[in-house]
Amino acid sequence: MRFFLLVFFSLIIVNAQAEVSAFGIESTQQTEEIKEPKEIEAPEELEEAEEIEEVVKEEIQAKLLYQSYFELPKKLFKGQVFTLTIKALSAKKDYESLDYSFSNEAGLTLLSDERERKINSPYFYDTFYFQVTGNRVRIPDVRTSLIFKDNSGSLEEILRGEKINTVRLNPEKDFSKVLAENFKILEYKTSQYDNQHNIVVFSAEAKMANLNDFSLKAAYKEGIDAYEQELPYSNFTYYAVVSKQLNELKFTYFNLNTRRFQDVVIPIIVINDRVSTQTDLAPTQNTHVFAKIIAAAIVSAIGIVLFIYRRNKFYLLIVILPLFFIAKLSVPIKHVCVKEDSNIYLLPMKNGTIFEKVPYRFTTESLGQAEDFTKIRMQNNQIGWVQDENLCQD
């Protein structure tokens, strides 16, 4: 009996220990399972929060500034002047300035840092002028900086560029190296340069062109004496020393509208340098001085006849005024003395082209005046302009 009681109590104790041991293990596992998520999940939650914050920040910035290229050209010609227009929208109105910087372009030259802005609410369009200078073109990347007032910060956005097909022209020999939407001769003049050459001077204007590229193979000497540019328009004064055998100066430019080479012809008519001045650039406006004297004399003679028959003092004016005009044209040629080492200019412009330097002092005839210049005939019969300050005073 005692034996059975010992065995019974032993079984109860063993069973109790097993239950306590099992409960202890389960509790430990549960504790570990509770602790492990805290140690692993806490960093992941922080990273996820940072990513969300960054996405939200980018979305806010994107809503403040939108930009894109507006109507990019599909094809360009080497030498062509064209525009790049950036279409932009700022959702924040209290900005002070909007600045651009270009990078990663290829085959292009920026002609002016100034931009043309047009506003078509809510967008504004900023236009820049470029010229194609390479055989391969890539439109630049544009970094746009939105600067806020009171130094409260800035916002930057990058617009990526792209490649554009480029065509290289195959022109004739008389090509002037100018591509333009329009090219127009304003006025011109031809005079004797020496015994073998004439000099042709003309002014012209063009649209969407770089006239600094203008050059002619037919010219013995050439140059640009004046150049003004206010894009999309530009104008210049150009001179070319050409052979006396030429009856006309002919050249071509590439018309961007018609996409064809277009001829320009300037007749070479040598005018009388003795009576011409730089203010008379169009040969069609010049008349021989002798013809003017004859015409004035005829008018004066008619006035005398009318005065004799009608005895009206009014007709005396018809007699006197032409006589004054004849006297003015009949004034003997004025001679001037030119100092040693004086510069002789092709045109009466201080920044004009100097084509010769006087090696010694000499006296010559004066052919005309324009502002601070006097037109003279050189000892080699070439015609040029000398500044009045380089004329002898004695």
C-alpha cells in the first residue's frame, strides 16, 4: 500500500514539473517574439518615413515649377540662327527672379544672354537665340533657378536637352555664308579703288541671320565697317574690293523660308568721286555736276526772259537762285595737307577699316566731307577718308 502511494505521488510531481517547464519555454518564446519585432522593425519604419518625406518634398517642388521646351525644331542647317523657347509655370508667385543656365550642348553658340519674354497667362515663354556651328547638334540641358524674395530660399529644376538632325549645305562658289529668313540691300555705292580694282560699299539688313559670317570669294579685299544686332534683326555696312572687269557684284544667301539659295545682284557703276560724299550711297541719286550747272543756267535764262516781258520782281528770284547754285558748284577744288603717319579709312567711321597709312606728308585734293572726315585722293589715285585732326594746320 505504501509502495503504491509513493508511485502515485511521484507521477503527480513529474507531471507538474513537465507542465511548468513547458509553460516556461512558451513564455520565453512569446517574450522573444515580442522583443524581436521591436529591434528589427524600428529602423525599417524610420527609413520608410524618410522616403515618404522625400517623395512629398519632390511632389511639392514639382507643383511649384513646371517647364518644357516649346516647339523644338525638327531639323536645322549648319550656320542657321534659330530660337529656343522655354515654357514655364510657377505656382508660387512671390519669387524675385527666374534664372537659366545652359550645359551639355553640342554644335551650338548662344548669340545673346538676353531673353525675350512673352506672357500668356498662366504660362510665360522665355526665348533665346542660338546659331548652329557644328555638324551635330544637341539642345542644351537647362537648369532653371527660381529665387524667392527676402532670401527665403530657391528652387531648381533641370530640363533635359536632346539631339536634333543637322543638314550641311552644298552651295555654289558665290555663296555669302549667310542663312536668313530675309536679306535686303538698303543702299550701295561703287567707286574707283586703284587702276585695277573698284570698291563696292553697301549696307544691308537681315532677319534671323549672323551677318558677321558674310564673305565673298570674288573680293580681293573685304571687311565689315559697321555692325548692329537687335535680334531677330541685324544690319551691317560691308565693303569689297573687286576687279574692274566685273559689271555686277552677284552673290547668294540661303533663304530659310523657301529653303533655296537666292540671288542678290548689285550693279557696279563707278560714280564721279570728285563730287560724291559718303552721304550719297545710292548711285541712282547722283547726277553729273555739269548737267546740274546747265539745268540751273536754263532756269535762270527763263527767269530773265519772263522778267523782261512781264516786269514782275518775282521772276528775279528765278534768276538769282540758280546763279547762286551755279556759283557753288563752280567753286575750285579745295586742296588739303595730310600729316605723316595718318591712317586712311575706307569709310568715314572711327572704328572703320584702315587700308593704308600715309608714309610722309603730302598735299592732295579734297573730294568731300562727312562729319569729322575728309575724302581725299591718294597719290596712287586710290580714294580714302582721313580724319580732320590729321590734316595740316599750316
